[in-house]
Amino acid sequence: MVRARLTTGVCFAGLRRIIHLAADTKGAPVEAAWTYLTTVVERLTSARIDVAAARDHSWANRAYDACVQAAVGALLAAGIRPASPRGTWRHACVQSPLNGLLIIRRQRYPAALRRVLRDARAVREHADYTPASGSARVASRGLQAAQAFVQAIQETVR
């Protein structure tokens, strides 16, 4: 496996990180990506059921998790590895390389997807930390955005 280092990667939390870019001719990045992308279907299905049952706190959590897993799959498919020495992805450090490298610089995904992960996180935090329930309109739009986000990533990774 050939590795190059990009030392200008900055995670969402503002901490300097090293993002490993890996090139592998055997398709390992795509295989690793699909391990994440297979869990996305389960999470989106759970979010759909929760929206139908008006479980506001649960659907927001599942939709956000689906978006994060899809984003990690997109990063892995592009050969981008986590900065963590343990090889784990921090939620706060997924959005920056996704937006900066894959959406803006490489233009692999539509620019409209830049806000989806951030918006899903905001809705999830609102659902997790406030007692008020969300509206049906927010749930419908949030779920549609998550589905479009996941679908765009799955189509590109194939």
C-alpha cells in the first residue's frame, strides 16, 4: 500500500490532524467503505419507522448516524484514513475532510450535500438535549435530506 501524507488537514473541532491518503490497487478502500455503507440501510430504515411513529428523538439520532456512516464510507472509498492512531473516526472530524476534499476540491458530490451532515447533527443535538419535540415537517425534511445524502454516496462508491 502506498501512503502519502497531507499535513494541512484540519478537523471540524479546529485541531490540526494528519489525514492519510492511501492508494491501493486491490480495492481495499472500496471494500472498507462498504462495511460502513451496509449499516446505513439499517439506520435509515429505523429512522423511517421512527418518523412514522412520531419518535422525534430517535429518528434524529438514527438519521444522523446514517449520514456519519455514509460520510466515513465516502472518505474510505476515496482513500482517506482517520487521523487517529487507533484508526477510529471522531464525529467532529468527519465533516471537514468530506466537505473540503470530496465536495469542494475533488467535486465528487454535489455542493448541496455540504450542509446535510451539519444540519443532521444540529437536529440530533436539539432532539437529544431539549425536551421539546420537533415538527413533522422537520422530520420529513431531515429524513429526505439524509436519504439523498446516503444515496449520492452509495452511487458514487459503486
